[in-house]
Amino acid sequence: MAGVGSLDLADRSWPLLRRVMKGHTLAYRATRGVIGHRFPGSPPMLLLDHMGARSGRRRTSPLVYVRDGDDVVIVASKGGHPKHPAWFHNLKANPDATVQIGSERRRVRARVAGPSERGRLWEKAVHTYGGYRRYQERTEREIPLVVLERR
């Protein structure tokens, strides 16, 4: 499978990436999204607050997002890793969550995009961040798209 070596590197990098994401989250919250929502040359980021499926603890994940009307779409890519990200499993178990987009906070309900909308949403996601196409090529699983609808 192409990219296996890069997956090994990504797996070894998770402890560092978690620290970076924690710093990103702290800066995003402290500045109400002034720092962290947008970086030059990067796609927009939101903060997803979700409940751990097993632990029941609140978790926060900074993620790239795509707008689709009033909905927000996030991509469960995990960089093309063979397994879904933990936040995806958490949302499947507990679909009610909160997002912060810049200074706006909103309550949302998560659902996996269905086949009839997936193609359109996938193209929007790839347009927002081209790396998603490489991630899909790197894994055998279909990368889920999660639609966050306002509650």
C-alpha cells in the first residue's frame, strides 16, 4: 500500500501532534478564534467539543471544516490512517456536540453524510483542503463526511 512509511511516521508523531493541537485549542479559545480559526494558506478550522464514547469526558478537537449552507461538514480522515479518528466514534455514540467557529459557538447534531450527498460534499472538502484526496488514496476505508446540523 502506498504511503505506509508515512503512516508509521504519523503514528509516531501523535504525542507531539496532541500537544500542538492542545496549544492550538487554548489559543483559539483565549482569542475567541482570532488566532487559530484561519492561518494564511491553510483551510479554516473549528473546535469540536464532543463527549467521549467510553469515558463520558468532554473532548475538544480542532478540525478543518467546510460550510454547506447553514450546516458544517468535517472529514474523518485521520490523515488516511486505516482507522477512524476517536472523535468520529464519539459522535456516533453521542451525536449532540458544540462547535466554535471563530467567535461563534453553536450547538450541533452530527450525522454521517449519506450516499446521495457524499459526492457533492467530498468535492467541497477536497476544494477546501486538497490533502483529503491523498488521504483517501492512502487508506482502504471510505473516509466519512460528518454533517453538523444546528440544534
